[in-house]
Amino acid sequence: MKIMIKGGQVITHEQSYFADVYCVDGKIEKIGENLNITDVDEVIDASGKLIMPGGIDPHTHMQLPFMGTVASDDFASGTAAALAGGTTTIIDFVIPAPQQPLLEAYHQWCDWAEKSQCNYSFHVAITWWDESVREEMKTLVEEYGVNSFKHFMAYKNAIMATDDILVNSFNRCLELGAIPTVHAENGELVYHLQNQLLEKGITGPEGHPLSRPPKVEGEASSRAIQIAGTLGAPIYLVHVSVEESVDAIKYARDRGQIVFGECLPGHLVVDDSVYRSKEWDFAAAHVMSPPFRPKHHQEALWNGLQSGTLHTTATDHCAFCAEQKAMGKTDFTKIPNGTAGVEERMMVLWENGVNQGRITPNEFVSVTSTNAAKIFNIYPRKGAVAEGADADLVIWDPNGEKVLSKATQYSRIEHNIFEGMKITGIPVTTICNGQVAWSDGQLRTNPGDGQYVIRPAYAGYYQSQLKRNELAEPTAVKRC
């Protein structure tokens, strides 16, 4: 397939310029002004529009078995939503059950992901520890292109990683050239507070944020960072939602530690008042962990993005329908944790970031695509508009308008946490693997069109590699 994109303005993480972009067989072949190439299968007029790297969402949960049910969006519907929002690559999570072999869980997720319509890769969670886990981490890195491992410090009696697991796994990540990622909430405190609230008769969704106050996240963030720092390992904190976590990241980075932070558009614009709604279904629809926070934390998150303390935006897309949420009708601890957002992420960031003067278009590209590609070692193959890069692109209309709504979303659930938000600045065409995947409201892909993305380990020490942004070349590994 040969595609010519004419007359647009290219926006990268560091440059803005007018050029045509010529794509051949899934790669960007040529970039230049007024390209005179006639060997073209499709011409896209991008006049008045922006040409940016396709979004990379480094945190999704499609088809996740969790809390007694399975997320409503599978890899087909979830990745359709991603493409409609300008995202061309997701990094999902393989979450083995305690005592389950990592490779067994990995292959199960690979089977589910065969329906993906955009590109995908996997983090693998470490939910238990013995010598077999240590060896399978090596196999995943060297043979399957996995270079990140997830650690849940929450969810006691389920998948919580205790401090001894963190120490063993972080150290193993350092040996393998992989990066540990962390869901930072003190699981012991959460468990204690949940039981305390239930004993007091607080059973509704309002109990959810009360059982996970900001200090619970702040303590866990600081502890995880200190453990990683002691070992000399890098660390990536997912869904940072509170000022205390931002401060912990900044403190460590100011002292030379390699720490990355991720935040969600939901935490940037939605506050904890949603849990006090008199409509149970509405309040329960917003139950996710960490919960939405008091408004003053939003400013800390925006400041983190602006200053470079926070590096990526993700969604933690884990969609549960109203019937599933109702599993916790009489006990908030049984409400499946999760909200959607993979379709809305980039639009919410543009409207509330770029349009409000909080971030520039170039910074928008950084936090929605390029930084994730760099951190997870797929740049400049992904996250770039450059000759030789993959033709994963989004054509963005900065004047296009849309109202976000459950009525028009691709996600299978009946609610939208951004319901009614008016957006100026929307994706109009998404190109994935050199094919027009979504354009003018129409999905043009099929389940199975997405490709598995190999993420090679970093060569050498993180201390030299990450500071210089020198990324290892992909090596030959097994496909998912």
C-alpha cells in the first residue's frame, strides 16, 4: 500500500514544519515539501491539518479477568476504540494468577490479542516469586520481546506484590535490561481501611476513595522509588494521581535517579465529587484505582506534565458495564475497578492541555506517543514522523469539533466518564501499519489487522542508556 499525505503540518516532539509524507508498505518512505510522486494508491489531503505520530497508550486492560468478571472490551472492540481516538499502539498487561507460570499466562493473552485491530505489546505482571519466575522473566525478555514487568502493590489476597517480591523482581529487571512498572498503593492500608469502612456501614461507592486516600498512594510511590533506588534499577510509576507521588518522583529525579511517571486524562479532569452522586450507577461507573481525587491534585499533575516530572499519558482502559459494576451493590469493595478512555485520551489532552495553553502541540506529541516509545524502547520505529519509521500516524484537525458521549463511543459499556465534554481538535484519519485504519468516523480495519510489537531489552546499564536516550536495536525474537 502506498499512501501520500499532502499539505499537512508535521508535528513531532521537537519540530513543527509543513511537508508531504509518503508511506510505502507500512513505512514512511519520504518526507518533503511538494513531493512529486505518482506511484500512489491513496492520496490524503491534510491541508489545514496536523500530521503526528500515532498515539501510544502504554496502559490498557482489554479482556481482563478481574474481580470475578471479565472486562467488557475485548481486544477487537478496545483496539477499534483506540484507532478512533488516534492511538495506533497499546501496551496491555499479562496478569498471571498467583502460582501460574508467566509463559502460560503470556500465551493466553497472545491468543486473546489475535483480534487486535491496532498494534499491541505486553507488560507482564509479577504476582508471585520463585526461581521459575526468575527464569521465565529471562525467556520473556530474550525470546518474546517483553522489556517491562508490572508490580501491583495493591489488591491484598489476590495479586499484590510484597516488598520481597519487589526487591527480587526489580533486581532481575536490572539484570535483564527491563524496566519495572508499579501500581503504587499500600495494599495493607487499603485492606484495613476497607474493612473499617464496611464495619461502619459505609457500603456505597463513596467508600472507595475513602479507603484509598492520597497518602496510601504517596507512601507506596515513595517506597517503590526508594527500593528501586537502593538497587540501582529504573522505575516507571503508572497512573500517578496525587501530589505526593509527583513530589516523590521529582525528589528522586532531582537526585539523579531514573524514575518515570504516567498519568491518566481522567485524573487530570475528573474529581472525586463523582463518588458522592445520589445515582449509584453513576458513582459506581467511576470506581477505579487509584480513585479520582480532590481538584487540587489535578494542578499538581498538570504541573508534572509541564515540568517533565510526568512523562506519559495512558488510560488504564478497563471497561466494565453497569451489570458488572452492580456486583458491588451492597459492598463497594466488590465493584469491579476500572473505567474506559482509550478512545478519548488524546482528545481530552488536546482540549484541556493544548487548547488551554498548558502544553504545546510538540509536548502533546511527547506525552501521548514519543516518550512512551522511548521509555519502552521502540523509538524511533514508533512515536516518530521520520523516514524509515513505521507508518503509524494520526491526521489531526485542530479546528474539528466533537462532543464526547457514550452514544458515539466504540467501547461496549453504557457510560463515559467524559460524557458531554466539548472538544475542539480531533483525529480525522488514523493510519496504522501503512493502512488507513479509521477515517471520517468509519473503521476500516478488521480484527486481526494489528501487529505484535517487539520491545527489545536495553543494552548495557540503564544509567548510561536512558540518560543518553540511546536505544538498543531490535533483535530477532519469537512473535507473540
